[in-house]
Amino acid sequence: MPISIETFFLDADAEGTLQARIQQMVAQGILAGRFSRGERLPSSRRMADHLGVSRITVTLAYTELVADDYLSSKGRSGYFVSENAPEPPAFPAQQASKSTVDWARAIAHKHAPAFVMERPADWASYKYPFIYGQTDPTLFDNANWRLCAMQALGKRDFNAMTSDYYDRDDPKLIEFIARQILPRRGILANPQEILVTMGAQNALWLTAQVLLNARRRATIEDPSYPALRTILTHSSCQLSAVAVDKDGLPPADIPDGTDVVFTTPSHQCPTAATMPLHRRKALLKKAEDDNFLIVEDDYEFEMSFLKAPSPSLKSLDQNGRVIYVGSFSKSLFPGLRLGYLVGPAPFIREARALRASVLRHPPGQMQRTVAYYLSLGHYDALVRRMSRAYKERRIVIDQAIIDHGLTVAGRGTFGGSSIWMQAAPHINTNDLAAQLRTKGVLIEPGAAFFSGDDPPQNFFRIAYSSIAASRIADGIRLIAEALKAMEARPKS
């Protein structure tokens, strides 16, 4: 690996000849550990030009360093840090400087959530990863994704990749969303009503910032997506939470004075309840009667392998009151961070202006890559592949739950990739998760999904998007055994 020429500079206050100072400069870099054994130094000509000295001066300095075994010469390949060069000394760790800043006072807005959805960085190495929203590499189509990325990097798409289109998005991607993705949910929209975002969470943040302030009230489901609660808290709005039932959010329980309702009607997060058609119509009627807007997070609608999904709330909206949030991160891969907002043009215009002030726009190269992946049919093939795998895993996990007598609190009737579970009332699933982790099993404790200061501790979520079907039964057995052992302990 070559050492960057910018690393080298001569100390103007140093004493000695130029040759000696160059030798000292290189030797100090090796002794300090900045230059490692086997790394290549700049050529004598390039070093001389960089330092503003004669080439012979650099050559003589290099020659002396070779003689002292700091460097080795490999003919026309150049000079390298010698394999026999002195090791950097092992200095004791420096004591960290003591800050005099009172950060508790200096931080004006705290953004750290009260609850954190923790998962180990090496989750993929666990034998039974029942965690939500992660990719199974055996299902993803790396070859065609790479081809689409290369195509997006081509000369023909150079402008799409490099231009600063803060006032619009990739036209190919917008066209596919408008003509192919949205019609599957019964939604018709023109390009002025679509905004590409950095994932669904970014879409929810933009929406909250545009629609809410300290005088307005938002209503969310309880339990719900933890990050949404954090986003709304940061918006300074008044916040209400309505308990969901087996059919999702009950419209009659939405409090008076609500300005915006956030809901996941097709696949409630995290209970997986599906809101029936009559309730969707009742929610839309209440929105019209009480004059509030609805934000529909329609995540995972593609994973409908048990039966056809219910129509989106947006498709039933006749009065422009529903703002629709979609995402490719769950179906492609979470690190993609690409989603979209669909809503009336005045709202999209404000959301686009806010997006431009914060991050300009999602990277053009990524938008064009996704556009190719979608338009060439690779996305639909991936969804079919995932649906087949998820259906097999769902059958296995449902049977394992029955076999071991576990209690299901909620699961998707059309598909999805997770199941909401309930333990005995005195079980703390944070303790359960910690115990299972030592056995190679990962689950998600449920307390973080609930609003309030005293959330129930006996719920947990298990997902099957990143675990092989062959491992599910054993993993469920371990969960059941751990629960039985905890239930047998005396109640405190």
C-alpha cells in the first residue's frame, strides 16, 4: 500500500542538512507507527517535487535509510518500509484530558431515546437470530444488483449520478414508483405528489416537521414503532397514544383535538394486526368529521404470502387526508435507506424544501441503481423468492409455537416477517433476552414499543426474515425452555 505524499513535510525549525532532515522525517514516521512494514514510499522524484528539494538529496536520504534497515529497495518497484524496521515503542495509554464543559447543560436538545432496540453487531453469527428487519444473504440477488450498480455508474447515466437534483428525484425511479409500485396498493399519483426519502424513518421525520408544532396534537398507536415516538417527541407536539386491539387502531378512541394520526393499518407495528375494511372506512370518516390528517406507514405490504393484502388506506381516501409512507429497505436491504412519501402536492413541496435544507437529496447513484433493479424485474423476482422462503418459515414457526405451548399476542393474517409474543405477567423479557443470548438465541423485548413510564415487560417479538427454516424449531424450543424455567421461579 503506498504512503500518501501529503503525509510528508519538513519541519522548518529543525536543524541539520536537508538530507538528514528527510531521513529523520521518514524514521520518525516509522517509529511513531504512522508507516507500517511493507508500505511503499513515494518515488524520489515525487518526494523531491513535493518537498521542493533536489532529487539527489532524497535519493541519498533513502539510501542511508536502506543502510540503517529502515527501508528496503526493490529495484524499479521503489522503496518500501523494511520488514526489519524497528517496531514502534509501546507507550502507555495517555490519560484522557479532563473536559471542563458541563455537557448536561450545554446540550440544548436531547436525542438519545429512553429505550434502545439493542442487537449485537455480530447478530448474523448467532445460531438463532429471531430479529426483525435484517437481510438473509441467501435470498438477495447480488449479481443483478451489482450489474444495475455498474449500469448506473455508466457514462449514459453520469448526469443522473452527479447532478444536485435537490428540487426533484430520479425520474426513472419516480416513474416506476408511480406506474408499478403504487398501483399495486390502489394508489394513483403524479410525480409532483411523490418524494424519495432516506428510508421510512426519514419520511416520518419530514412529515412530523412539516405538519406538527407545539400547538398541535399527534395520536399514535400503542404499542407502536419506538422511533416514531422519538420523532414526535422532538417535534414538540402534544402526543396521545391509543391502545390497539385485534383489529388495530380503534377510530372511536382517537382523542378530540387530534391534528395528525400515525397508523400502520395493513400490518400494525409490532402486533401485526390488520385493520379490517369497515374500520378503515370509519377512520377516514372520523378524519373528515374531526378534520385531522392520517399518516399511513404501509411497511411490508409486499410480504403477502398467506393471502392478498388489504387495500391501502390511501387508496380509499377521497378527500386527500392520507399521507402514504413506503420503503424499499425491508424488501431490498436495511442499509439501503431508501423510501418515499406520497401526498398532496402542497405537502410534498414543503417536505422537499425541508429535505433540501437538511440533506439535499438521496444519492443519485443509489436512486438510479434502484430504478434499474426495479424496472428490469429483479425486484419482483426478489419479492417472490422472499415470499416463498417466508411462507416456509412461517409454517415452521407457527407449528413450533403450538408444539411448545407459547402464547401469540398477534401475527399478520396476510404474511409479514414477525410474530408478537406474550409471556406470563411476571416475566421480564429483557431478562429473558439476556438469558437466551447466551444460548445463541436473539429475540426483541417488547417494552420499547409501549408508551408511558411503566410499560408492560412481558411481551417480545420474534422474526424470521434472517433465520433458516431448519433452525427455527430448535430456536423456539430454547425460548420455551427458558420461559418455563423463569415461570417456575417464585414470584417476587
